[in-house]
Amino acid sequence: MRHIIAILLQNEAGALTRVTGLISARGYNIESLSVAPTNDPTVSRVTLVTIGSDPVIAQINAQLLKLVDVVAVEDMTVGDTLARELLLIKLQLGAEQVESVAALLRRAGGRILSTDASSYIVELVGTEHEIGEFIAGIGAFGEIVEVVRSGVLGIARGNPKMQVAK
């Protein structure tokens, strides 16, 4: 089963390497990985997506908590979670396709970020499925030059689940 794991991690050199090393040492692939500081500059939030059975993921989470740099771990797959991904895609379009792409973007909730004579860069935020469908569909309007995806980010609805213990 696919799991979205959120990790609060001390913002220290080598901390992310220890986390990813623990996952890969157990033979699991990291499908996506997003890392950024939180509102506390000493703590970063890692969102990691991997595939494994529930018991194996629970064991990995327990092992993660044993790492000195790890502050908190939460399996976001359990519970009510919002998960989104950011897509930036560069397209080469003919003049006749521009309006069709703009209409498709409006329907999908995206927007054009940059235009010049040789390319258009567009942005879309959505679920992994929505992003995948958009990429598959947009190719009919022009040539896809470059695709950049953020990887999954997840946050629990309601009261915050993840916070640094004080």
C-alpha cells in the first residue's frame, strides 16, 4: 500500500541523509520527497511517499523516531488528509493552440506563468491523479518540453497533528 509519511526533523546537516538512508536500507523506494523549513527555522518538514504494508511502514516509522534528528512522525495515509502536488510544465505551442490551453488551464484551476516566442510555462496544483491526467491531456495541444513536479505534500484536516513537543 502507498503511504504518505510526514516527518518533523531538526534542520541539521546530515539529518535528511539519515532519514532517507533508513528507508533505502530496508529496501524501499522513495517515490517522492519534499523538504522545507517550517515556521520554526530549526525544524524542517519532510513529506515522503513510499510503498509498503501497514506493519512494515509502522516499523519504519518506529525506527525513524529513534533517529536523534527526528522530532515527530505521522503516517498521513491514516485519517483525513489533504494531499496536493505542484506542477510546472513548459510547452511549445502554436498560436492556434494557445486559447485551447488557456481554457484547459482555467477548467483545471491552473495558470500561465510565462510566455515567450518559444515556450509557455504553466502551473497547476492538484492531486497526483489530476496532475497525471493534465500531463497526459496537454500533450495533444503542443510539445511538452519540460515537466517539474514537487512531489506530494500532505496536511491533516482539523486540529494539527504534527507539532514539536515543547
